[in-house]
Amino acid sequence: MRGPERRLLTFSAGAPHWPDEVLAAAAAELPGFRETGLAVPELGHRSPEWAALQEEIEGRFRRLAGVPADREVLLLPGGPTWQFALLPLNLRPPGMGADYVLTGHWARKAFDAARATGAARVAASGEAEGFTRVPAPATWDVDPAAAYLHVTTNNTVHGTWLREIPAGLPVPLVADATSDLLARRLPLERFAVVYAGAQKNLGPTGLTVVVARRDLLDRAPGGLPPILRWRDHAAARSRLNTPPTVLAWLLGKMLEWIEAEGGLDEMDRRTRERGRIVYEALEAHPDVYRLPAAREDRSWVNVVFRTRDEATDRAFLAAARARGLVGLEGHRVVGGLRASMYTGMPVEGARRLAALLHEFAEHPGG
């Protein structure tokens, strides 16, 4: 493994920065899993050793996230885009529609996937304001006959998040929580379904966690192939097909680290501290940096900003790379700059970025 002095600090919104402790623990365990005499990739997914490890991973996730007892936890291959399509297939019975709150690029992707296979409508949207604001729950026009209401809790592209999680809605609340699950405390008891790609706060790319209320799993029509039904995955303990065992093991190593570091309360505290440090540095130089997201809706996980123009953006990226800070490019849809700071990002990383922001503001052209 590369020494810490050579590691780059990545603020990428895709693959996250991993803690050194997790990488070291994974490197030590990979060639020989406990007392089995097998390397981790050699563990059979039908073996008792894997079944025990999966139970351990799921139990730790339940404790950390505060998963209610009446929820199933599924570890499924692929990213959250798969769940955009599977969600309406599993939760929207024939003849019913589904409501969506559009708060950004990925919320619209989820809506488009639902609309491709049945009825879907927009209950609220921030698109008219360029997704710089998140519609307040009090303004949502929820159809009480809808099968569910879908929200995206954090919008990575636009740097906003849903601060208020509503309770007492007339329909089940469903959430794509890919970029803030375990980065902040979410009241999971208010959600009927939460799904999250692991490639942000949980670690490995290519794995998605689904938390679903058991009573809703029977909504899936019998005509669906079993591989598309959450109910069948739950009955098979996430082993309906060959699961991504190495990715699930890496998820487990990240969860071990989160628990050892103080759990969800500590992750929530660090998320807010990192965000505060970077936002304060940006706001100290309003003549150089612009923050498009409305202050009251700003994400503490994905800080989206711009400099004076594209040329200055490029100069900033070059200055950052020279200091070992990478992954600060904005999403291709909106451009600009973005600092994504998930659970694996040390608070010191936010301080290093803040120091660069102050230094660059004095000499924006390099």
C-alpha cells in the first residue's frame, strides 16, 4: 500500500476517500480471512462462514443506522440507478401512480425511470430555480392515492440537501439516500424504503443497500422475474444470485471503522464540522468564490462552488492537484467546482482545502 505521504486526498463525488485504517485492515485480512484458511475472494457465498459474516455486517449496519426492526436490509449488486427502475416495479401496483419531489439531476433520473414503466407525477420541483433550492415539505402536493412519494435526501450535483424529513405523510415515503446515509442522522422510521449506493459513505462502488418495510414487499406483482423482486431477495437473504461478496466485505470493514470512531453521532458531527470549515473559507472571499445553493438548503456533504470564470476554475484545480487535493471538478451537468466530503474524509482534509481556498483567493490566477 502506498505510504500516507504519497496518497492523494480525493474530494470526488463518486469513489470516496478511504480512511488509512480501513485500507490497512482490509489489506491485512484480504489474503487470509480469520481462521478459514481462505482469502476473502475465495469465500463461497453459500458457505457458513459467509452467512455468518453477512449477518455480522447487517447487524452492524442496523445498529449504526438505527434501522427499525420491521425492515429488511438487502445488499444488492449495482448502483442506485438500478433501484430507480426496481422501486416502481416493486412498490407501485397496477393502476396506481407514484409521486416524486424533483430536487436535482438524480431525482429527475429516478422520476424518468418510474415514468418509463407506469404513472408518475411531480409533487414538487426546484427545477425552475436551477435546483438551487429544495422545496419545503409544506409546499409538496402529495396525491393521497399515490403508491409512494420519492425524495432524494442529498443532491450531489447541486450541493443541496433535504433538511426537514417530514412525518405523517398520507403515503409511504421513499428516499434515495446515497450520499448522506451514515454521514448524518436520518430518521429511518419515517421512511418506508431507503436505498443508498455504497460508493459514497459506505465505501465500495458497485453495491447498494436497500432498507424496506417488510409489509410493502408483497406489493410486487407475481409476473416479475424473481431477480427483479425485492421480496425474493429478502427471502434468499440477499443471496438469490451470486452476491458481490468482496464488496460486501469491504462495506463491513468501513462499518467497523465507523463504529470504532464513535458511530453515527460522531459521523454527523464530523460532517457538519467539515462543511462549516469549507463554507467559512468560501464565504470569506465573496469576490472570488460563488455559492449557487441557497444558504438554508446547502449540503454539508457536497459543497458546490465556482470561481470568477472557467479559466479561474481550471487554475484552482491545478493549484489543488499540486497540493495533493484531487476530485474537485463539478459535475459535468453544471460544471464549476465541488468538494465532496463523505464519512472517510478526515476533518484535516477540510482544513487543507480551506487553507488552499484562502491562499488561492489572494492570487486567483496562480
